Amino acid sequence: MRVLITGGSGFIGRHVTAALRAAGYDVIAATRRPAEMQRRFPGIEAIHADFNRDVSAAVWRPRLADVDAVVNCAGILQQHSGQSIDAIHVLAPLALYEACVASNVRRIVHVSAVSADIAAGTAYANTKRQAEEQLATLDIDWVILRPSLVFGSGSYGGTSLLRGLAALPFAMPMIGRGEQSFQPIHMDDLVATVLRALTEPTLARRIISPVGPETMTLRQIVQRLRAWLNLRPVPIVPVPLPLVRLVARFGDWSGDGPMNTTALRQLQYGNVADPKAFIDATGIAPRRMDAVLSAHPSQVQDRWHARLYFLRPALRYALALLWIVSGLVGLAGLGGPTIEAVMAIGFSAIVAPWAAAGACLVDIGLGLGLILRWRPRILAAAQIFAVVAYTVVLSFAQPNLWLDLYGPLLKNVPILVAILVWAVLENDR
């Protein structure tokens, strides 16, 4: 069977792609970054597709030549610059599904979410539900999967946040009393469901909610993850909802991590369904979270990732503060100290003010770029170039600064290392 998968580079999509290939399926990945997909999965056929733009069935028809089934794992939690949640959740998938009908594709597996309900009151839930309802009207064998919280050997988004909370050193903050409900399902059980949905005739034209066998509160999940990480228990600190909303709004503005107003509303709405209905429909017996975690002990890289989760944004904002304050202090001293310092390294009295002002503006620009998360690779290279350039120029002009009591040049060494660490951590995919 030849299967086209979308969203194959995402957390769920990567595992589904790997399982499809292991099961002998001929897989074609439609993705924005085909070269990246081929590096991850050597030998896979990958084509360029962009759910933000590919909203016409005519665009998808040529891509469906000899395709027998489609698995759609694409999705975003909240709309950001350059991304349209309507396009990604509704317009592009429906264009793809209409093309499937015209191309005689036999089956569509659409991965949604258990909380995709209009009552949740978010654009995420509304668009997910809209796509489900319109897919259900098409004359094709479709299967809609609505999983609860998915956990696995790796993590991304919300599951990374839970691990980060579990690894905090002195206390674990909790939204309210941490009584929000989930039914965690392991990635392997969800992937097995996707594979069964591709071939099982009895699952055609059904909505199925893959959920774990037990309902767990947010508090219980985080405590269990902390034990799995082999960290000693710490007190749980309830965080008032108004403060959580404030943090979520900051997440909306910064785009930093999965904590935003959409995530908060979906969390409060609930993420549970009937596990018996899932088992009866698929014949798959999902495993309890405790059983899976016990069978797969955490490794040192799991603890590193969890402990670095909140340090990553802290490092980014610390570097941003360094650059912005350096630039502002320099601009404030343009009338004297800054000009004198620039002239001391060889600039003339005419050029020095312009060179000083330019350097200060570059510093401020680097800081703002960090806050806005603008093109991390380019920004990392620009920071390294700036630090090295300042260090080299000052080393030739005033080598005595290396022995200065306050270490103005020596401090550039740990700053360079911090930039390199930030550049590694910033890529979370």
C-alpha cells in the first residue's frame, strides 16, 4: 500500500512515518522541508507541500498518483506569524481530501484531538472540529482519531512542558490544584491504532478516541514523571488561575513554548473519553502510564532535557538583556566615554561617533532579535561574529584589557559558550 503522510516531521507524525516504513508500506511524505525528512528517514520519498498555501484540490491531485491512503498528522496549537490555523486545520486538509475523492484514494486517517469540541471555545478546537465534520460528509472511507495526551520515548510541546515542570529543583508549580484530567496514551499504542485504521474495514467512517485506560490528573502525571526522572519529591505549589492566565498571555506574545491561552483553555476543558469504546473498536489494549514508564527507565538525556526546558528561555532572555543594555549604555555615553573608547582603538574623531552609534544599534538589534526568536541560525552566527570582532579589535588596540581586574575581554569567552549552547537548545524539533 502506498501511503501519503502529512505532518510527518511532527511529534506524532515522525513515529507514524517510522512505523509505516517498518510495516512495509510505501511512504511518501508531503512536507515543507523534504530534504530534512530525507535526512531523518533515508530513502523516503518526500515532496514539498505547505498547508499554509496548498488550499486547492488541484494542487494535491498530481501528488496523489498511485496513492492508496492518506494519513494527516498536521496541526498547530495556536496561530503565529506566517501560519494560518484555518489553512492548516481546515482549508488545506479539505482540499487534500477532495483531491482524494477525485483520485479514488481508498482511505483517509485524520488525526485530530479528544478536546476538538466547539464548547472548548478556542480556534484550535473549532477548526479541528470543522475539519472533522466536513470530512465526514465526503464519499470516501475515512477514520477520525481523537487521541488524549500522547506520551512516548521523546517529547514535544505539552509533554516537554510537563517534563520541565517535573524537573524543577525546589517546587513544582501547578495550575490551581492540578486536578485537570487526562487519559495518557503511549505513542506506540496510538501508532498501532493508525496502522489498524488504514486497513481494518470495520473502522471505516468512524470517529475513535484513542485514550489510555486510566484517568489521571495533571498533578499525578507530573509527580509520576518526576519519579521516572529519578528526582526526589518536592512540594507542589498551586498557582492561582489569574497568574497562570498572565503567563499564558505572555506565551501568546512571545511564542515561547506551549504555555499560551489556547493551551490553558484546552487544559481546563478536559481531555478524556471512554477507553472501553476505544478498546472495543480497535482491539488494542492501551497500557497504563506507570507500566510504560517502568518498562522504559529514564536516561541521563531525559533528565538533561527536562532540566534545560526552562533554562533555555532564561538563557535567551539573559543574552537579550546583555545585548540591549550594552547598546543602550553605549548610546547613553556617546557624548564622552563611548567616543573615547572607540577613538582609543584607532578611529578618528570624525568617524568614532558613527562607528560607536552603529555598534550600539547592532547590539540592540541582536537583543531584539533574540526576544522575537528571529532566525536562530543567522542570529547565532551574528552574535558570534560580533563577540569575536569586538574581542579581536580590542585585543590589538588594548591588550591590557585581558588582565583588567573586571575582565572585560575575558568575559567574552563564557559569553561565546553561552551563545553556542543557546543555538543548540533553540532548535526544539
